[in-house]
Amino acid sequence: MSSTKAITSASVAPYAYTRRDFLKEVGKATLFTGAMSALPFITAEKANATPLEPLTNIANRRNNDPWVLVRKPGTKVRPLVIIFLSGGPNQKIFDPKPLAPENFRGLYETINTATPGLQLSEVLPKTASNIDSFRLIRCMQARNLDHAQGAALSTTGNHRVVGSNPVDQRAEPVHDAGHIKLAEHYFRRTLGCVLLNSFDLEPLGGIQPRHRAVSYVQYDATNNYIYPSPIRPGNNPERAREVLRLRNAFESGSNPDVYGAPGRNMDEIYANVENILGENFPRAFNSDVPEVVRKQIGYGPLANAAIVASNLIQAGAPLVAIDSGNWDTHQNEISIIKDDVNYRINGETVRGPGLGFALDNAINYLRENVGDRAVIGAFGEFGRTPMVTGRAGTDHGTVYSMLVTGAGVSPGVTGETDPRGERIISREIYNEETALETLLNLAGYMRVKLIGNSVIPPNPERFPTQSWIN
């Protein structure tokens, strides 16, 4: 591709049929017999899959991408929830240095975890209490500190992006991301990837929000809703009627920009989701929770995205991604990560947690509700500098962390940094591309390299991953 035009079902067709064709085939059939039951294809696929056979058509690879997705032999297929920490979070959130010189100590207080001698920052109290359910990787090392190229490197292993502007944050990578390859595989029979954008900007191009196998649900800041979909807060019948009203509006063209450009294909997205989830559709996109739960998870788009992601996984969706917001804290970092934030809900102002506490709430809500069946992971494209700037923020840095929990995850800590958090001193050092590949491996998949652009050898080269799950 020679331009940065968004990929849509009209511009790129990895398969011979479009989403609309898929909808015609599926029709209005309901695939569920019980409330929020799991789709049968997940277990059936595990039984029928042939190891080291590409899961998508080799000919559909973009720009001669050498990597193809295959089943990981001897593993169980699991749903996957990816939380993209776009912008790059501060390493000191996950790896505090309370004894470092003041300029390197960071902006957060240090708290103890349930594991003696292991500490986290004050914005992760729930993770600290439940650290025995997490794998904390403190030895991620970025090689490219540009947002667009760093995101591409994290998801594809190649820093190059499409278009003439290599630093355009919305530019897509030249090759498809690992989660996109998985989404294409699932999209042939069911939902691909449901991407919940919990921020008021479009996600980084490395996430590929416009790919045809992605159901992209845009956070609507214009109308002051914190719910990451065009369904208004309210009771279930009203919520379902609102979905139908919006679909009719999009299909008739009477108000195509009611949610701006990101919502123009919302009718297809919601028709697709509704056909797959059937009677579970209203519940899957319902962020209403009991008041006691709301007090625990808080208000805000990331909280609601976590609720919806949990609902979707319980309803049978195999792959959900969340763009968690802007971690690019060059200045006033505390006001973004730690301090409470005002949100507008139906014209009223409510207080919600800062982004750090919101992540802590979200990943632990997912762990508690779907951690018995799904893999849940959070990572960004790079980290922040260990030294605080004069603007009370941190700039792009090479050292960062990854947090993983859920089914199949072996808890513990991997990696170690020096007393200032400037460099990795452990034997384990992992580059950007290992983060997403690790999550794919835990979900039962892996990427291998072709020989001669068309053949998978008996012992293929594997995409880089982390040793603790091999």
C-alpha cells in the first residue's frame, strides 16, 4: 500500500467475502442456548486444529510478511483480552525505586505486595494484594521511541509503517499485527477482534483499528458518554432500543455522522456482534453493574471498557482489545495517572480514578470475572525516562514493564533493573515484539516464519517470545 488510507472491507479483502456477506450467511440465527454461554468453536477448534498449518491464507499476507499464525502445539486455546497502554507508561509504576536519588525516585509512593520483598507503586493496590495471580515482566526494552514505529514494532516485529510519514501516529504497520492475524482467523466464523477505545482519540495505527476483522467501538467524548459504545446508559430495554435506533439511522443515512467518522460503519459492527451473541447482545454491551461493584471499579471509560470486555468474553467473544488511554505523560504526570478525573455522564459530573488506578481496577476486574478462562495482558509501545523532567513529567524511555494474568499464566517476576531504573541488569531482556507474541502463545497460538515465502518447514523459526511460557 502506498498511502495511509484506512483499511476497510472495501479497500482490502483478505477473504472472498465481506462482513455483510458474512452477516447474510449467519442471518439472525442465535448461537446460544443459555445465558452468556461459551461458543462451541473454541473447544472444537482445539480438537480439530492441525499444528504448524497456517490459520489464514498465506496469499493474503501484506507486503510479503514472512510470519504466519499457527496453533501452538500442546496448548489449549483461550480467549484473549489485550490492554494497550498507548503512549508508554512509566516504568516506576511497576518497578518503583524508593532508595534511588530523588530525581530518579519517581512520582509515586511505594507499597508492599502480598509477596515479601516485592513492591509496586501506590496506583496498583489491588494488583499488589493479588500479585500471586500476576506475571510481572520488568525487563522490556524498547529500540524505537517513536509512537507509530514503536507500536508497529510491538505488534508486528517490524517498525516500518504505511505511508510517506513514518512518524504519523495513526499510520498502520506494513505487516499485520499478531492480534490481527488471530482476528482474521476468527472472523471467518465468528467475531474477529472487538476493539474498545476508551480514549477520545483514535488508537495508534499499530493496533490497526480499521482492519475489516476488527469491530471498532469508539469512545464518544462529544456527547459526554463514558460508555465505550453508542448505547446510552439506562435499563436494558432502553439500551436495546437505542442500538436498533442507531443502526437504522446509519443504514438510512439520515444521520451518518452522529458519532463522527469512527461510527459510520457501526451498523455493520453491531449487526455482526448481535448476530453472533444473539440474545446475549444487550447484556454484553451493558456497563450497568451493582453499586458495590461500581464503587470498586470506579467511573470512567476504562472501567466501562473492562466491564464490556468481561461481558463479551463470557458471551463467547474470543478476542477483545482495549485502548486504555493516553499514557504519554511528558508533563503533569500525576494529574493524569494518580489524581481523580472528572467525567460527564448525562450532563452530570462524576469523579473517576486517574489512569493508573483505573488500570489497576480494570485488570483486576477482568481477572476476577474471566481470569479462569481468558488470558489478560497489558503493555505499551515503550516506557518513560527514569528521571522526572522539569515539567513534572517523564519523556519516552527504553525500559518498561508488562503485566499478565488469567488462565495458564504462571505467576512471578521476570527481569530486574538497576537501582535507578535506567537499564536492565538481568539475564532476561525482551524486545518490544515479545509482549504481544507472549499473549498469543498463552492463548494457544504462535507465529512462525515461512521458507521461500510459502512453506512452513518441519522446525520453523519462531517469532520471539518470553522463555517462561515456552
